[in-house]
Amino acid sequence: MENTENTENVSPIKNYIVPLSLMIILPILLILLLQKYATASSKNIYPNTFSIGVLVVLLLWGYSSIKFFPKNFKGPTNLDGITPKYQGNGFLFWIITTLITGLVCFFIPLFPIKFTENFISIIVTFTIFGFLFVFYLYIKDRNTYWDKDEDDKKGYSDIFRFYRGLSFHPTVGGVDVKQLTNCRFGMIGWQIIITIFAFFSYYNYGLNTAMAVSFILQTLYIAKFFFWETGYFNTLDITLDRAGYYICWGCIVFVPAFYTFASYYLANNPSKVSLSVGLLFLALGITFIWLNYDVDAQKESFKKDNGVSIWGKKAEYITDDGGKRKLLTSGWWGMSRHINYVFEIGLSACWCGVALKLPPIAYLAYIIILLVHRTFRDDEKCAKKYGELWKKYSKKVRYCMIPKIF
């Protein structure tokens, strides 16, 4: 039953229109986009034995990587008092998975061809499973989390709560849902899929510079993610977002379907790019990867040691009255509050732009909108989490993304 208390506090746009649009319109747009740039033999949209097999293998592989390894570590205690447990074997998992995928594609050349031809069917299968999985989480957690905190006393609709989720850290079969869907299905699925597309391109068109550069940059970015996976569980997405349609369906479907779009397009529509142009994009992309890594490294080093040296000087920071919470104001984190997003956008521009064609830019346009919007959402979450300390930080670090501009 819906809570009708204080319903005037929630606009119909947020309560109904946005979640319904994303749940109904977005999956249709994804399928239409993939169909538009597929080859004639790759336009089947109906689930089949192959697509279901891909889903089952990815789920079991990701689940096993968490369930049956001993490297447990605890994440930060969340707003609901739960201290989630994760596995810290992400980088090893990425290495093994990437090697296995490459070997399968090398020794079974028909596999990348069959996979690419059935890619739309695979995404439709993921879509159906994603809805069912989120619905399961919603029903499972409804009695436990319904109207149990202040945020749920604003009159949110069932639709919005399904979209947002109820629990911060649900588990399925003894594993954390966010690590399973975000990391061990979505992110690793991204790596698997672009590897398969790269082999498909090579078998059909030979070595293609644009595909090679795009593949290398995406692979380095994903490798960085898994190398830093334990740090990812301290981010706002993990600690302050609930496990609902937005996160779980997004990682089960949207990441495999759309984050791979540059590679998907190049696999079906090869682009002729000179080696010199390709190397230029590669060098720029690697630079952005290193800058993005350095931003995260400064923050992680500061968390371990407040007296760490950053850019040759002792780290500067501000603290609350009790001295328990500290916010870094040195290095990159003293230039803007979300400068890491600037480097992510630059990297995306490189692996999309190397095609020198317009369609792959669709992902770049999306990531710009997503990250610019996320800066405002992150600021709102941080203001709620840190209170007066965040106000002090925002006055000291005035710029949101680009120093002196925005």
C-alpha cells in the first residue's frame, strides 16, 4: 500500500514520469539503436538458447567469483546500519576473465561471429531478466524496508520506489547484490563484449586501427576499475544509492548494451583511420586514464594517511568540529569537487572519437549529460552526509568540474 503522507513534497515528474519513461522508453530505444547499426544477419531480437546461455554463464561466473573466494573485506557501514561484505579479488577476476574470453575467441573463431549476430537477442534477454531480478528484490525487501526511514515519509509512489530500490545492500545467495550486478556482471560484461567485438572485427575486416584503439582504451579503463574495485565500494553510488531498477537494471542491461556501443558500431561498420590519427587518440586516452587514476589515488592515499604528501606538499584538508571527518583540499581535490569526471569525459571522447564518425558519439553525449547531472546529485548527497563541513568545503573548492569555468 502506498504511503500518502506528505505527497505534496514529491513532484509527479519525479514520482511517476521519469521512472516510467526510463523503464518503458529506454529499453525500446536501446533495441532500436542496436538494430539500426547491425548487419543484416544480426537483427534477430527474440531470446533464444544462445542468449539465455550467455546470461546464465555470466551470472554463474560472476556469482562464483564472489561466493567461493576467501578474500572478504568490509565496506563502510551504511545509513541502515548494515556493514556490507565484499570480495577483494576484482583485478585477478578481470585478468582471468579477459584471458579466457580472448582464448575462446582465438581458438573458436565462430564464437565471436555467433555472439555478434545474436547480440540484440542477448540484450533483450538481459532486459527481461533485469526486470524480473529487480522485481524480486522489491518483493523480498518490501516488508523489511517499507517506510522505515525519513526519506520514505515523503509520499513516494510504488513506481518510484521500484525504480530507486528499497535496500542499500541486499544479498542474494550470500553475495552482495551491488558487487554482483555492478562489478561482476555489468563491468566485466563490458570487457567480455568489447573483446568479442574486437575479434569479430579482426576476423571479418582484418586489423582496424579505430577498433584497436577503442578496444585498448576501454580495456585499460576497465582494468583500472577492477584494480581499484575495493575503493569503488566507498563511492557515493555504492554507499548512498539503493539497489533498485536504476542501479541493478542499469548494470545488467544498460552497461552491456550501451557502454559497448562504440565497439559494437565499429564491429558492424568499420572505420578507416590512419595509424597516426589512431596513435594520437591512443596517447590522449592513456593520458586521461592516468589523470583519472591519479585523482582516485590521491583520495585513497589521504584516507590511509592524512599527512601524505601531494604534489610535493603535505596534504591540506578541512575537518568538522570533532575532527572525525576530513575532506581533502589538496591536489586535484583542491581544484574542483568533481574533476575526475572531466577526465572520464575526455577518455570517452577518445575511444568514441577515434572512429571519426558521428554514431559512436552517442555514448559521449550520454556520459557528458550523466556526469554533469551527477555532479549536482553528488553535491546534494554530500551536503546531506557531511552537513556544515560540506558547506565549508564548497566555499573553499568553489568549482564543480572545470576550474575557473564550472
